[in-house]
Amino acid sequence: MTIHKKIRCHKRWVILFLLTFFAGLGDLQAENSSDEIFGGQILSMTEEKPPLAPSNDPRFKDNDDGTVTDLQEGLMWKKIDLYQEKKIWSSWEESQKLIESFNKEAYASYSDWRLPTRKELKSLYEEDKNIPWKYYWTENVIHIDPIFGYSHCCFWSSELYKKKYAWGFNYIGGKDYPSMKGGGQYHLSLSTIRPVRTVN
């Protein structure tokens, strides 16, 4: 066998070994999904959640088309946020494109969706309303009306901060925060979007 054939043969064995190894690793992770970190994240995304008791707050109206109207503030919100729907975060810059897509598709028959202001995001924060929120091994509480379901914690606003940042809002503590617009490779802000439109 020539040296070149030996090298090609060796490469095939290496590739086969790696494929087998990573396949086994995936099985091992699945079997040990109770692991504090890996299992916690899997459960936070996939575990079956009990129905939330409605607040019956007359402030909110479910329009039965994927939107909720806040009668107090005169705003219409997307009922399910992007993380609830697709299990993904987005950077602020990506969020602009997502809003464009919502308008192009005329979500719920409307084409004037936008990112909310910090004030509008804060208007949904209600400390006496509690929705459990899990991420990895942590468990916190989201303070938002249960009409929005098992909401994500952190949302982008339309407002910029300096040159490279934009403001977000956190429904665990009820505070806004600046985060890099680009989000970084792993979107460390953990932010998502809930599109809104003005109704009056």
C-alpha cells in the first residue's frame, strides 16, 4: 500500500471514529438529561407546562388572532413572543429585520408593527402577577399578565444607547438595561422581541 493510500485510509478511520464518538456523546447527553446544566436547559425549553390561570384583568383583550390589545394603553401586542414561538433570541439588529418581516407578511392583517419603547415595555410589568420562568438550572418569576403565556424575560426596545448599544427591558426585576446591538456570537443579552402597534 502506498503512503497516499495509507493516509486516505487513516483519514477514513478518523472520520468514522469521530462520527461514532459524537453520536455516542449525543446519546449519553440525552440519557443523562437530568444533569444540572444540560438537563435544566432542555427542560426549560421542552417540559410540559400546566395551563396558566387567567387573571381576568379587563385591561387586556385576547383578539383570537395571535394578538392582545391593552385597552388601558391603547396598544396591540403580539401574544406570543419570538422565544416562545421559535426558541431563539435575536440581536437588536436582527430584530429590525424581523419587524420588517412581520409587516411584509401583514401579521394578523396589520403592517404597522414596530419595536416598543422602554415605557411601553414597562407598562406590561405588574409586580403582583407571577409567571414561572426557567433557564438552565435557575428558576425565576416573570411579572406580566398570564394572557401572554409563559413569556420570555428580556425584550428589546426601539431605543438606542450610545453608538453600539440598545435598551432592553427585564420582566424579572422590572428594569431596563443597555445591551450590544449586535448581540455577540451567542446573543448574551438573552433578548427577544414582542412586536407592538398603536391602536388609538
